[in-house]
Amino acid sequence: MQTEEIIQFANLLEKSTAYLSKWQDKTIVVKYGGNAMINEALKQAVMKDILLLNQLGVKIVLVHGGGPEISQGVKLLGKEPQFINGLRVTDEDTINVVLQMLAGKVNKSLVALLKGKGVGLCGADGSMIKCEKLQAEVDYGFVGNITKVNTQLLEIALNANFIPVISTVGVDASGQIYNINADTAASEIAIALKAEKLVSMTDIAGLLRDRFDESTLIPEVKVADVQALIDEGIIAGGMIPKIACCTDFIQAGGKVASIIDGRVEHAILLEMLSDKGNGTRFYA
């Protein structure tokens, strides 16, 4: 390493250390999905970053989806995946696939990449995610609405310096398993843990003023301004529920919620260890 490189590295380390001190011993909930989960190289990079943050003293909880794998499993049964208003219609066959793919294959493949630090859990373990059937104008089948998050297992894992990796199924009072939206689950888990920060990894740059132009990224949004952005049509479609999870977390006492671009390598480190961030930050 040349002298110049050493100086650059020392400067970088000094800046990163200042940011890191903000997060040490604090709980951060990361919702992981999208391209960062499908692309094998990105997946490896994300898990290395999560592992590094854990080693640096940050308490990380990883909440994941697994939509593509569930859809693939449903197709293997000779069925077409069905969505209404962005929610998966979950019949009896589909909830079985959700358990096999989400709580099984996807969850354990992520745990394996965390080199002995990951603990694979689903919302049914220790009745972590208690729910009831979602009541809506249409019948979504086994789709749950969260009624309570029990943090006991999570706290045991975090206090032992493990990284809980959570697949988002819930359980009702009778023991029936339900599919739970991963963004909603991440937000509710973050609220229950009194986490410092909620980070959602997606396939987009963040909230865009013009959704076809990534140069129109809005880097920061006050929660009080969210409704005006919905009225203007800037927050629309699938971004509405995603941002609602961020605002719910902030309104419940969370400090910062961020939607970051999971397609960018080391996106989570950029968000945690610099002032640049990598997407849109929501704050009170």
C-alpha cells in the first residue's frame, strides 16, 4: 500500500468510525428483498456487510421476503401466482409453499452465508408474529394482519451477539400459519424492539420526483410531508405501503427509516457509515 493510499484509508476509517459510534449497541432492522436477494453476487456482498456491522457492534435484525421463490414453487404445482392490490392471494397450497420456500430454503440459505452468526427464525417461532386473518373486501386466503410482535426470542439472540434472520409468516391463536407482508413485518418488528433505524432494501434508487428519472431522487422526506407527496402523485402504487411502513416506524418513536437501492454494492454500509446515504431517508 502506497503512502497516499494509507492516508486515504486512514481518513476514510476516521469518518466511518464517527458514524459507527452512533450505531454501536443500537438495534437496526433491515428488510431485505428485491434484486439484492436474487442476484447471487449481490446477495453474498449484502451478507458480508451485515456480518461486518455485527462484528463492529451493531445489533442487526434481518427480515426477508422471498416472492420469486414462492411464485416458482406455486408454478411447480401447476398454478399461476395471483396478486390483488400488490398482495399475494394465499390459498392452502400456496401457504404450504410459503412455509417450504420462505421459512425453509430462502431462510436457511441466508443463515448459511452469515458464517455461524445467523439464527434462522420464522414468525411462528415463540409466537413471535401473532396475527389474525386479514379482513378485506376480497378474500386473500391465508394472509395475516399482525396483532402483536413478541420480541423475547429476538432479544435472546441479539444479546448473545447473533443476527436473527426472520421469514415473515405469522401464527394465529389456533395455530394456523399466515403469510405476512415483509415490509409490514419489518416495521412492526422494529417498533416492538424500539429499534434506532429501519432500512428497506429495494430495486429502486429511492423515492423519485419523476419515477422514470433516477436523477430526481428525493434524499430526505419529513413524515409530515408524506401526505402531500401522495396527493401530488409522487408517492404512488407500490411505494405507498412501503413508505407507510417507514412513517409508522417514525411515528412510533423510531429515529430514521430509509429506503435504499439494493442494486448498489455495499448499499447498507453506504447508508450506515457515511452522510451520503443511498436512497431516501424519512425522519420526524
